[in-house]
Amino acid sequence: MWAIIEKELKTFFRKKKERNIFFIVMIIWAVTLHIGKKHLYNPYFTVGVLVSFFIPYIYGWIAFYEEKKNKNLLYLLSSPLDIKEIFAGKIIALFIFTVGIEILLIAIGMIINPFSAGIYPTVSDLITLILTIPVGMTVISAILGVSIMIIDNPFIIKIAIFLLIYFFAFKGEKIKNIFIISEWYYILFGILLTIGIIYLTPFLLNKEKIYD
């Protein structure tokens, strides 16, 4: 499985067009939202959420849809690894990538903010950025992966994933207030949900579906 993780991370960085556009937009957003003496919103959280939206769309898409389209999944399925291990490797790679991006965004903010608003991330911010957001995006990516294998219609999947991201991004705080649960419960729930999806993949998917 570690070979799958390494392969996925290398693939993410080898996609020059997607990589360059993603990092240019990410840096522009990070610099723009951190500059200024006053902030209506926490700039660390705002940048982290905005950038993370694109990870399932860009890199989750590469990990699943392009692999299926290019028939690379057929080669993986012919290896000694079973479908659960392949799926888990891709999901873990996306989680590691998201954590790395969030750490980079925190570093950019901490370099810029001393010269503008002087805002530094709190412990709560760090937990949200390094754990909650990556776990949330991992769940989205896992759902994306299963959806691509079951529903071979990219447009429908993109719309559904966008609505799912929108719901959790803009309604998550209301849900949190209703149930009065801590962030650690969100993290635990996200991890358990991801593990559940991974273990259900052999029942949800079959080789015939992937071969189509």
C-alpha cells in the first residue's frame, strides 16, 4: 500500500499544468487574504478552506477518474493488492497532500502577518487546519472515488461533490452549534467514515464496473 501512496504523491506533482495553476492560485489567495490591518474573517481559516475546496476536484479527480480513464486501475488490480488497499493508498495520499498544503499555507500566513495585521494562528486554528480540514477533504475524496466507479458521469459527480462541499463548509458551524460537539468528534467521525468507505469498497465496487 505504501507503494500506492508514493505513486499517487509523485503523480500529483508530475501533473505540471494542474500543479502550477493550483500553487499559483494558492499563493495569490494566501498573500491577498493575509495582507491588511483588519480582517473580517480569520485569514488562516479562510485561506485553508478556500484552497482545500480544490483538492478533491483537482487531485481527487486525478487519483480516481484519470486513473480509470487511462486504464491504470486495471494494472493496479492485476497486482497482489486488493481493491481496499488500492483505495486506501489513494485516500491516504490525498490526506498527506492536504496536510502538507495546509502547513504551507500556515507558514505563508505567519511570514506575511507580522508585517500587516500581526495575526497568528491559535491552537484551535492549527487543529482545524492540520486535522479537521484534511479529514473532511479525505471524506469528500473517498465519496468522490466511489462515485466515479459507480456513476460514470463526470458532470453529475462534480455537481454533487460541489454541493456536498458547500453544505459542510457553510452549514458545518450551524450543525456544530446544534449538536454542541467538539472538533475532535468531527475528526473522529471523519476518520471512522473514511475507514468505513474503504472497507465497503469491495461490496460497492466490482472489477466489471472498473473495467467499463
